[in-house]
Amino acid sequence: MINKKTLFLILTLISFSMTFVYSQNEGLTKREIKKLQKLEIIYDVSQSGDQAYIQNLKSILYFERKRKLNSTIGNVFRTYSYPTILIGGIYLGVKKEDSEGRDIINVFSGITFGSGILSYGISIPFKSWSKQNQKEIYKLVQLHVQK
């Protein structure tokens, strides 16, 4: 016997899937048209019934959203990496003194420096993915302009 929570979950999933299918089949929303205008892409209302035209514009918006997300994540990791590399490098480069606490400082400065290098390394693929998405957007815009 199906309990109320399971029935609610099934109905919710069905409604979301129906909403997704419905939104994929209709034209562009006002918000999507504004985003296209920011990208300096002209939306031709007379072609709003053409599914290939709408799908091309939705692909442009999809890759633009991916590009922004990858760029933001890359910027966050890169922004974190600069000060941590600098602070870790400064503490590692300080003149060594014979004191008991110096070993702990060396360990923490090494961890800080290493985490900065690691975060910079993590940011590189996100930035390159952002550039790949930008190239894909350019190709789709060129295809859109040719029509």
C-alpha cells in the first residue's frame, strides 16, 4: 500500500516532468528574450513558431548560462588562491629561527601555500571550460545570423 508521502513524491515528480516538457515545447519567455538582447542577438517574432529557430536560441542561452557558471566558479577558486599563495609564501620565506613554535608555523604556512596552489589548479579547468562555452556560443550565433 502506498503511503501519503510516496504518493506526494510521485505526483510532484510527474508535475515537474510535465512542466519541463511543456516549457521545452513553447517559445521563449520574456526573461530569455532580455538575455538574448544583452547578448545582442535579435529575436525575430515572425519565426517564433519555428522549432529549430527556438532550439538554436535556447542552446545559445544554455551555453551562456554554463559559461557564466564556470567562469564564476573559476574566479572564486582563483581569487582564493592568490592571497593564500602569497601568505603561505611569505611565512615559508621568513628567516628561520630556532624556536619551538617555528615548526608549527612551517606546517601551517606549507598547508596554506599548498591549498593556494591547489585552488589555482582547480580554477584552470573551469576557466578553460568557460572559454570552450564561449566558442560554442560564437558558433551558434554565427549559425543564427546566417539564417
